[in-house]
Amino acid sequence: MVAYTVKRLLQGVITVWFIATATFFGMHAVPGDPLAADKEVPPEIWANLQARYGLDKPVPEQYVIYLSNMLKGDFGISYTQQNREVNDIIAEHFKVSATLGILAIVFAAFGGILWGALTALYRNRAPDIVIVFLVILGISVPSFVFAALGQLGVVNINNALGFTLFPVAGWGTVQHMIVPSMVLGLGTMAFLTRLMRSSMLEIANSDFIRTARSKGLPATRVFRKHQLRNAILPVVTVLGPSIAAITTGGFVVEMVFAIPGLGRYFVQAVQQLDYTVIMGTTVFYGAFLVFMVILVDLVYGLIDPRVRLE
């Protein structure tokens, strides 16, 4: 298990290095100047700004400095937000994105397991047909469409009730969190439902299920103790990447609902060519995703010894 863990950690480090390298050279290949808004200042101040951000050095030297600072956990200073470090932006706003992502993944996991089990239980009947149709819809429709429909639904509900049950935008209370988390989790819930359905149907034809039924065990016990319990394992496998994907993929939802999460600042940084914020958040998101994948692999290695052998 130790060798397996070391191997996965080494692969994770290499992956993060590749993400950081690709992001660095990708940003330097983008046309434009991150300090374009300051071109009206005198040449002396312009030179000082170039030196402050290291833009007066050759690209290979900037790359070495960037990697050395990244190893120290320092992503630099924002080009557009005065006297604000990228680390502070991540620390302040990622907790908002994480809260939204955790609520979304709880909603998606609970709904995915429930609806997936129901579709397998009522295979080729009305509940199965309706849920599968909604699953296809949830996978196909982009998140920004669900976000717009969610806001429209909130407005109609508030108008019908005569008071504000759910705020249309903003952050700070439980009411602010419910609708955005549901919108963000819809796509993942649809994916988990489809995965759970396939796993349930595969388990239903297994030898141990037929043996349990032949022993005369009640159908509810076979379903709950044997079929459902074993069918959840593939869902657990994808939960780690799903958590990271939801937590780091709420850019559109955060923009639509005016949520002060890290995704909103990432979008603003792209619009303003804020190199340090873009590179810092990209590497942070990439490292978080890699960490979650490794964590799931290690947990799965403890559950299934065959993973460690491979």
C-alpha cells in the first residue's frame, strides 16, 4: 500500500507541474499586456511596474521564478487589484465556492443514488422512463441555462407568495445557498443517476444476488443489503472528482447569482488579463482536483485490494 501511495502522489506532483507549465506558457502566448491600463504613466513608473512584476526579464527566467515561488506557496500579486496577493484572494473566496460545492454535491449524491435506485427498481416502467428522460435533459442542457431558469423560477415563486422566499442573487444566508446549489448540482446528479442505474442493473444479475433470492430472503432485504450496497461503489469512485469538479466549476452559477466565490474572480481575471490571478487559481484548482482523485484512489485501494495489486 505504501508503494501504491507513493506512486499516486508522484503522479499527482507531475500532473500539477504540467498544469502549472501549460498555464504559464499559455498565458504568455495570449496577445495583450496585463499592464495596458497603466500605459499613461511616465516611463520611469512604467519601468518600475515591469520590474515589480518581473515582466522585464526573459520568459525562461520568469518561468523559473514562477516555479520557485509556487513551491513556496506564493502565487504573486494581482496586476489589477492593488496591493492584494493571489493567496489572499484564494483564501478569502474559495471558502464561498467550497460551501456552494459541498451543498451541490450533497444534493447531487443523494438525488443520484435515490433516482438511480428507483429507475433500476422500476425498469422499463413509467418511473424509469420519466427519470431517464430527465437525466438525459440534465446532462444535455448547459449549466447557464439551468441558472437562468432557476432565477426565473425564484422570481415567479416570490411574486406568487408576495414575499421573498429565495433571494434572486447574493450570498450570506441559507436562503441564498439553496437555489444556486441545486442548479450547480443538477448535471452531476443526472450523471450519478445514470451511473447508479447501470450499476444496479449489473448487480441484479450477479450470482450472489441470485443466491440470496434462492435462500428465500425478503426482496427488500436483498435490495437494501446486497444490491444497493454493492451498486454504490462505482458512485463512490467518481464522488472525489465530482466534488472537485463542482467546487471548481461553478463559474457560471457564481456569475449569474452574483456569488462572491473564487470562480467569479477567475472570470474577471481572464477579462482583465490578470496573469497572476489566472495562473494561481488554475494551479490551485488543478491541484485540488488531483488531490481529490488521489484521495479516492487511496480509499478505493483500502476497500478493494485488487487496486493495490494493479
